Amino acid sequence: MSEGITLPADQLTALAAGIFEKAGMSPNHARTVAEVLVWADLRGAASHGVQRIGRYLEIIDAGEMNVRPDIRIEKDLPGAVLIEGDRGPGQVTMTLAAKEAARKAKTGGIGLAVVRHTTHTGALGYYTRLAALDGVIALAGSASWPNMAYHGTAEVGIATNPFSIAAPRGNAEPIVLDMATGVVALGKIVHAARTGKSIPDTWALDENGKPTTDPKRAALPLALGGPKGAGLSLMIEFIASLLVGNPILVDTLEGKPNAKAHRQNAFLIAINVASFGVPADFIASLERTVADLKALPRQDGFDEILMPGERGARELDARKRTGITIPAATWKEVSAVAARFGVPLP
């Protein structure tokens, strides 16, 4: 068990869905949450995979995630929708956002979906990819409570807000950029602490403001590129939260009641390629660009030039064949949750 356990994706999805359904979610919602988590594990992004199950149950128990939400389109504008998440699972609200933004883009060239009052959205690349499969370019961001230093500050003030862009590629897998505005996603630090691994000393500072390699002492995660990542994170908060009247950062920084309760906002923008030109021409130019970049001379130490998301897509293909290895610490926690709800293990 020290090496963990390896399971096929469908078994892991069924297990996760079973847990969430027993926790009170509808079968459809439970399945959606499980599929997004397992998709992250398939791509090697364990920080956004089934290791989140325990945390999700904590915020369900605390009443901060609503397992029976009234998710609805509160405003339906010519080129945009406002989705009220009612504190429901972020995977459900963001899947709806991807579909609605793409729908608006198909008629108006561009579409925006803003999600208010949701919870942890999971891997944003799942939703931009979903939209890109429908023939649109998709951009998404999600906003959360402070867990990262704003450039130059000695305390947390902004969040490691993720950002994703996906470009359609015809019948091939979309190119998907999925990144945190921190040096790494906070979940990677949590994963390192869970699995007993050290972290690079460029990821975070300890409680004394010193670089640390101990994930358990990582008190102050750092922004990617200093002021650049910090600025991008802040702008995501402006778009996702302030636009819909649900500020997160300022409420937390000013100590408003319940400000530290788990909550997120998000947005997804879709641009219809067919509204601006011939999709086949776009794809052909994209493929030429990729081929030309890959053909450039490589720096020492690089065996190949990779496109955004390419490594994860390859990992997904491999893990679909060989299964997903869950670290022992994560499997112990998932097993305990399953036992709590009487969900049989595979």
C-alpha cells in the first residue's frame, strides 16, 4: 500500500460519483464532479484530482457547498449569461458555463458566461477544452479567497486564481493552456505535503518570510512572474467577482462576516471561429504554427518542443490504458470517506 493503488478511470469515476451521491448530490451532479476530478488525474494533475474528495466533503459538512443547488441562468443577455451557482459544485456550474458561452458565440460571434456563488471549480482546462470541442476559442478564469502574496506584500492578499485558454483543432485534441497565477497551483503544495515530498524553494515562503522546501511550512505561496502573475490574479477577481457584485478578496481582507467561507466566482468567454473566417483555414494555420515551432532548433536539455497541454494529453492517453495510480495517503483518505457512506471500494 506504500506505493498506492492503480485503478482504471471508469472504476475511479464510479467510486467518486458514488461517494458524492451518498453525500447528497443528484446522480447527474455527482457524475459530473467525479468526471472532472478523474480527468485531472488522467492528465497527471493530481492536485485537482480525487485527492479533493476529502476537502469537498469538509465543505459539504460545513454547509459551504450546497449538494442540492438551484443552479439557474439569472440573466440571459444577447451575448452573455449570468449563472447563479447557489453554492453548488463548481464542476456543474462551469460545465453549464462552457455550453452557454459556446451557444452565445454561435449566434453572436462571441459569448460570455459569468458564474456567481459557486465552489471549487476544479481543473479549468476541462471546461475550455469542452467549449473548444464545439469549435470555439475559449478563455476562462476563476476567483477565490486570498491564499497568495500580492507582489511586495508580506501577507496573503490575492488568490492563485487559475486561467485557461483552449483552441479548437478540428478532429484533433484542442490545444489547452491551463495555469495558476501562482508559481504553482496551491493544490500542488497540498499534494506534496500529503505525499511527503519536498517542493522547490521558489514556490512559497515560510511563516518567517523565508524560502522553504517543506510544503507543510509553505505559508505564503508566490505569484508567477512576480507582479505579472499577481496582476493577472487581481484582474480575474475584477472580472469574475466584482462584475457580478460578489467580491471575495475585499470582503476577506476587511474581515467581513463569513468571508472565509469557501466560495468562488468564475467566467468563460467563447469566440466562434466560424464567425470570423473559415474554420478549416484557422486550423490549417494553427497546425503550420505548431509544426514550425516544433521544427525550431532546441536548447540544450530539450528533447522536444511541446505545445500547451500536450504532455497532459499524452499522459491521459497512457493512463487510459494503464490506469491511474493513487498515492497511498490519498487512497487512505478516499477509502475512509467511502466507508463513511457505505460505498464499496473497487
